[in-house]
Amino acid sequence: MSEVLNGLATGFGVALSPFNLMLVAFGCFAGTLIGALPGIGPINGVAILLPIAYGLGLPPESALILLAGIYYGAEFGGRISSILLNVPGDAGAVMTTLDGNPMARKGEAGRALSISAIASFIGGTVAVVLMTLFGPLLSKFAVAFSPSDYVALMVFAFASLASLVGANPVKTLVGASMGLMLATIGVDANTGVTRYTFGVPDLLAGIDFLIVVIGLFGMAELFHLVEQQATGKLKTLPIDSSFVKWADIVFGRWTLIRSSLIGFVIGVLPGTGASVASAVTYGTEKRIAGKSGTFGEGDVRGLMAPEAANNASAAGAMVPMLTLGIPGSGTTAILLGALLMFNIQPGPLLFTQHPEIAWGLIASMYIGNIALLIINLPLVGLFARMLTLPQHYLTPLIAILAFIGIYSIVGNPFDLFMIIGLGIFGWILRKLDFSLAPVILGFVLGSLFENNLRRALSISGGDWGILVQSWQSLFLYGLAVLVVIVPLILSRRRRA
Amino acid sequence: MADRIFAGVMLLVTLAYGWLAFFAISAPFQYDPLGPETWPQILSIVTALCFAVILLRPDTDSMQVARPTWIRLSLTVVLLLGYAELYERLGFIIATALFGTLASRMLGATWLKGFLFGAVIGVAGYLLCAELLELNLPSGLLTF
């Protein structure tokens, strides 16, 4: 316990410096805006702003604080367009449209916005508290992991990814393995042998992480927006003066607590983030409420559940990223890649070797959640006005930001063509129902997976049996089997 | 059908990747039992199997993109390629003003508003990013 308190003291020391406070505030504001704008979600926002944050030469903890602020800020802001436009601001806010928009149509937009802001705040804060308590424990448990245990952990990560993300597990799996394949390009660090470089010197160090991220998320999103280009003008519902009442919170207290906990756990599971968390909690609350609920017609609980859950999952997703080096969602995969660019390998040792990063991030999230509540209650009208920002300015702006970010890293115009090409590829993948998050997850985890496999086999002298020798690895393989089987059984039972 | 074409093309790419892993990559000397080739070999087998499954059991029939949308998308690609090509030659301000004008015009802004948007973003973006934040952006024709 004293360790947690010491850590928090360190963390607040980092996060409360004026510069980092400014970054938290800016990240939360930009995140809310990115979340509120229909189409652009947290993953695209973080992707587009990552190279700029890198180019500014921020110290790693500050860059992470800023990018994380954008991430959970966007989960906060996604609800605004769900409620006012009936268009989800991002994937995690899809369920929010179901009850949020009917409330706004009944003339309770102000109430819906303030209730969901408070639900988001509670979800986010509960999850950060859990993160503070369990993060250090998990990292202590994982310090003892041998390379073969890490291999088992990766297998579990990809199993839960394939089982829980996307409609078609084969497409999710192949997305991840394409990411792993992309990561093999370049010089093999163990032997100095070049792989798949075809004599191109630019590829010796591998494909740049930033180029993959901006291409697959920034540029592919741009093509998606051009394709979806709405002809008519979107009309936002007016925000009235109705406001959240104490009775609303008391009425929904169990919903808030349940959804925060479920959201956190789903966030922790590798690869699954806000969209799964909000869908699961909405379904759970609907089933629990039974006939007493008016879900789909503006039930407060149907609004609270997904909002508490998607914010809780954002914090939950950071737990495995910080403690195990395995991202809990697509967006945290990008954050993980960002840390790797600063030559920091997240993992069990992060809490002891770089306390300023791990604890600084956690402390900044406490501050960020409060900042978001303040930003979102009185300033919600400002964001609502920005929703009407015409898409024909927004779309070119994404390209301009992406170009600035990529060019400013090394000043190589060839990279600009690379991101256009990857953007087209990413758009095709999306059109064919491949999700892109597994690709980036595979890309980020590629070398970790391979190196641990090779290290394990070096230890055993080539005997593959080492992979199943420790109880930790057997436990993880068991979890991997469970995570694949349980959803299958549940869906079969629902059909029967 | 779209699924099949994509999976077919990617299967060929994966097979080429696998062929290299099995027959081309090898280390002159190595200390670990797996070497640089085993991991790509495993990946190529898994990926090839997955694409083969998609090829046999596709679930997305078509991309469902209407002809005008295809035209708009192709124009976007052309504009982006032009923007990338002129980025260094004309410099950030002029290239961005041109791209901003044409792209926003294509997506529905009027010529005047599009031009204003492009010019403002070009100049303001340069001042903000290159002067204030000291990011590396090409100045091109306009030298300060």
C-alpha cells in the first residue's frame, strides 16, 4: 500500500507540473472535440496527432500524458454527437445513440448530456482507481515471467482478439498476422540477416511505425469520410436547460458501478476496447432491468451503462499496456508504439525503472477526468456548435495534419506517398470488414513475440516442450481456450 | 466476390513471403536454434491458411461503392498524390493552399470559401507549426 502511495506521490509530482497540466487540459479538450466529431474516433485522433507530439520533442512522459488525454477525452466526447445528432461520434458511442438520442428528442438534451458526462466521469474514475491498485500487483506478478510465459501471454492476447473483436474471427486473426508479417521486415537484430528488404536501404530499420499508423488510421479514415460524404446538412437538436438531478444518479447507482467494473475488465482484455465494453454493458443492463426498463426510448440506465463502460475500458486498456507491454485496445497499441519510439519498453519493469512514466500517466488520468467533467458540463454548447463544422473542411484538414506529422519527422517526401498507399490498403481492408486494430496490434507486438519465442527455444536448446512447462504458461493457455470457447457457447445458447 | 479477389491476391503475396522464408532467408552462423527464418515460416503458414479459408468461404459480396463515389475517391487520391509531389517543390504554404482549395471545392465548398479555407490553413498552419512549434516544414518557393 505504501508503495502505491509513494508511486502516486511521484506521479502527481510529474502530472502537476505546469507544463504537464497544460498538456492534460489540451489533450482532454482536443480529445473531446475529436470524439464529438462524427467519424473521427480516438484511434484516428491519436494516430493523426502522434507524429506531431513526437516532432515537438516532448519528454516521453509528457507525450504519453497528452496522447492518453486525447484517448479518454475522445471516449468522453463521443456521446455528444450520439445524443444530439443520432450519429455516433466514435465506435464506443454507438450504444449511446439508443437511449441518448430519444431523450434529446423528448426535449431533455441537457439532461442526457449532463447525465452521460457524470456517467463517463464515474466510469473513468473507478477505472483509474482500479488501475492504481491492480497495476503494480500485476506488474509484480509478471516480473517472474520467463520468455516461454511471454509466448503464452501473446497466444492469449491474440486468442481474445480473434474471439472478441469483429464478426469474423478468421479476418481478425489474419489482420493480426499481417501486422506480425509487416513487423518482420528489416534487419533481424539477433543475426544481422536482412529480411524482406529487397535491397531498399530505407527498409533496413523496418517500416516506420508512424507511417503505418498514419497510413492505416489517418489516411484510411480520410478515404472513409470522402466515401461517406453526406450530401444533406446534419441538424443538431438544441440543448435545453434541463440538467441532471441527484435522483438520476441515485436511481442509476448500481448501473454505474456494474458498468464501470465490466468496462474495466473488458478494457483489460487484450485487443477489446470501448465498443465491446459498451455493447456488453448495455445488453447486461437491459436484461437486468427487464420489463421495468424503457430501453431504446430514453431510459437513463441505457444512457449511463455504455458511457460509464467506454470510459472505464479506456483506462482498463492501459493496465496491460503498462504492466505487461501488451496493449488492451487498438488505441493503446498506438500508445505502446509511441513509447517504443522513445526507446522505452513497457512491461513489468516500467513501474520500477520509469516510475515517472507509469505513475505520471496514472496521476494525469485522475486530473484529466476532473478536467473533462469541467470541460464537458458548461462548455458542451461549444462542442455542439462544432458538430456543424462542414465535412468539406474537416476532411482536407485530416490530410494536411497527417502530411505535417509525417514530413516533420525526417523530411522525406517519399514517406508521403507511403502513407497514401497504406491509406488505400487500409480503406480496402475496412470495406471488406477486416478491422484495422488487430493489424496495428500485430505490428507492435511482432518483435516481442518473435524474440521471446526464440529466447525460450534458446534456453531449451530447441525443445518446443519448454512452451508448456510452467504453471503460468499453462494457466494462460487455459485462459486462451476459455476466451475462445465461452463466447461460442453463449451465442449458441442465445440462439437455442 | 470482392472478398475472394482480395484474399486471392493476398494469398499470393503470403506464398511469396513464405517461399522467401523457407528458401531464401538463412543466417551464415547463428546462436539460437530458430534463426531468422522460423518465425516468418510460421507466420506464412498461419496467414496462408486464413486467406485460404476466406477464399473458400467469403462473407463480403461487394464493396458497395456507387460509381460517383468511386470517381470522388479517385479524385481524392489524385489530389493527395499531387499534394505529396508538390509538397517540397512549392513549399508547405502554396501546396497546402492549392490542396485545401481543390479538396474542399470537390467535397462541396464554393470556390471562394474553399480558397479562403486553403489560404488560411496554409499560412496559419505554417506560422503555427514551423514558426511557433518549430516543426520541420518545407518553405519551398517562399523563403523567409
